[in-house]
Amino acid sequence: MSVKTEKAKVVVSRTRRVETASREFTFTAKDIPSGALADYRQKAWEIYSRLALPTTAEEAWRRTDLRSMPADQFRLPAEGAYADLPPVPDELLRPLVSNQHGGQVILLPGGRGAASLTLDESLNRQGVIFTDLFTAERQYPELVAGMVGQIVRPEEGKFAALAGALAQNGIVLYVPKGVKVEQPLHSILWGPGEDLAHLSHILVWVDEGASVTYVHESASPSTLLAPPSTLHPPRSTLHAGIVEIKVADDANLKFVELQSWGKQVWNFSHERVQVGRRGNLDWIFGAVGSRLTKNFSELDLVGDGATGRMSGFYFTDGIQHLDHDTQQNHLAPHTTSDLLFKGALKGRSRSVWQGMIYVAPAAQKTDGYQANRNLVLSPQARADSIPGLEILADDVRCTHGVTVGKLEEEPLFYLRSRGIPTEDAERLLVEGFFDPIMQRIPFEGVRERFQQAILEKTAGE
């Protein structure tokens, strides 16, 4: 598969426009859930109340403008709201392997009790906890209180504080020391509806010597995206979430995170994984949905010999805007990180990838790599790719690379000369571009769903 590449252009502006969001959220302290995390939620609310919505005057948000977000329209789902909203599609519920899951949690809009839970009895006997957040608060309050706010802090941003204070849905996964979970665990956050705010908090702790594969999907039905000039665009939906993951010493986690939000969703998340001594993380991320996404994904290698791989793919069309901000933090010696994000763009869509490898002074013998590859398939689409290195140690190997380009004419001509229509030829080349990332998704059914999404986007106008 051949791709014509161009050197990514980075434009640095020395001036800043002072901009403010035109509207503010209308949530109140009465929306704070009660329970074992009441103190944490109250502190998060106080931070949320102090922070303003981010503007393009802030470096992390310079390329993502929220002024058109209808913040004042969003409300929390009423208790039992899921009963009057579209149900979860059957294809999202299918087992990941064979005819069963090791466990599955389905999160529905409507607060407490709006979750469906299953867990293999053998895992239950070994002490594995895999449940929704509010069930965990009731049954394991000390465990949950010890996990929340330890990896991602509410102070990290307006949306982190919002999710910390008001999250109505969430996951708690705990794998005890030495337990090897063979069957994958699967959770679904289903967020249908208009003008609703879906707020989530995911807590994962893979204890010493344990291992597990965990797949989390965020999804909702889609309404048609209206162009900016339309007087009456479709109503919007909000998601704000936190993901906190601890991979302890000698533990192993494969985390597959898939985002197929409807095209009316404004999506924000703060996610961080902390990996201990000789621990290993394989983090696979896919995004094809949402109106706008701003995602902070951080890998903290805190133990000697920790390793982490981050693999991401995204495909935008229409007027979608996806902004992924990744950070690989080497905080201990002999640590290794490897990041590869690939994206394709159509229509008037835009992608932003901002990456940073940070190496602390004591993190000698670090090996860090990051790469971002983009295919721009329409003249009005735009991909911004901004890699970065901050190295404070002197015995390291850190590299990065980015490409932004179009499909080359030569392979297209070759395929057309063999009787393959132009549209099919372009689709085959795009599929080949994404295939290295797709092969890292360990489940055929999940791969097929996202390959179908790629097919639909490639065939669309």
C-alpha cells in the first residue's frame, strides 16, 4: 500500500484571541449523586464550579473551539430514562469470543439501577470484581474510595471535574493478585437521546501479577450532521468521562477502547493508565463517531521496566472534529513506550493529534517512539499533527514521525487497470492503510464492525 506523504506543517502563533464560550452548563449541586464517593464528588463539584469552559486561548485547546456547543441545553437523564429511548443494538451485545463473555456490563441512561451485569462464576470465586459504579459503591465502598481520583484528578480540567462530580454511570474492574482472566471482559456505555448529558467514570485496577483483556465501547444512535449554515441543526448530546487505570507490578492489561458516538455528540474525556514495575499495557483505541471529540490520553510508566503500547485509529467525515492529545511519560528507568495513531479524513472534517514523550531525569535507558499517519481524502479536510519530545535524561532513545498526505495515483491506476472501479480501489487502499491497527484489535466481531464503519465512510459523499 503506497501513500504519498507530505511533511506535516506546524503553524505557531504568538498571539492569542481571548474567546469565551457563548453559553454555560446549567447543572447544579443538587445533581451530585450520594453514596460512598460523596466527599470526592463534592470536592470535584467545587473545582468544576471554579473552572471556566476552555477556550482557544489555552494551548491544549488552541485547535478546538467550543463556542458553538449548546452547553445550556444539556440535562442529566431522568431515572429510568432508558425505557423511552432506543435500545442497545444487538450487534453491540454479541459475545467477543465464541458464544460467551467472561463478563459484560451494559450502562444505560437513567442513573442507578440502569445497568445489566453478568460475570462468569469462576471469576467471581477468584475475587474478580466487574460491575457498575453505583453497585460497587454499595458493595465495595473501601475499594472504590481507594481507587477514585488517584490517577486522574478533577483539577485537570472542567470536563474532568464535571465527570468526577456528576457521573451517573461507570465501571469498576478489579483483578486480584496473580489472577489470570482468560475470557475478555466487555462493557458498553449506551448514550441515546437529545439534549442529554451522559457522564461516566471508569476505574480499573489490575493487581500484581494479574492479567486481563478488557473492551469498553461508547456508542449511540446517530442523527444526520447539519452543515454550519443550517438554521435548525439537530439537537446535541454530551458525553464527559474519566478513565483511571492502574496496572500494578508484573501485571498485564490489554485495553481496547472503541468510540462510535452518534454525530450529534460532543465528547470529552480524560484518561490515564499508570504502569508499575515490569508491568505491560497494550492500549488500542478506535474512533469513528461524535460531532466533536477532545480526548486526553496519558501513559505513565512509573516502575522500572514498565512497557506500554498505544495504537489508535480514527476516520472522520462531514464536519466532524476529533482532537486527540496523547502523553507518554517515562518516570522510571528501562521503560518502553510505542505509539502509532492512524487517521483518514473526508468532507470538511478535521483531526488534531498532539503528542508528547516526556522523559524524567531519573528515567535512564528509556526507549520511546511515537508516530501519526494521516490520509486526507477530500480537498477541504484538514489534519494537524504535532509531535513533541521533552527529554531530561541523557541515556535514552526517543524518536517521532508524522505524515499527512493523499493516496498516490500509481496504485490507484494499477487497481483501475485491473478492472476495479475507482471507488472500490480507493476503499481497498484505505483498508490497507488501517489494517496494521485493525489487526491489533483481538476480536473479529469488533474488527468487522469498525471495518464496516470505514466502508460506509469511504462510500459516502
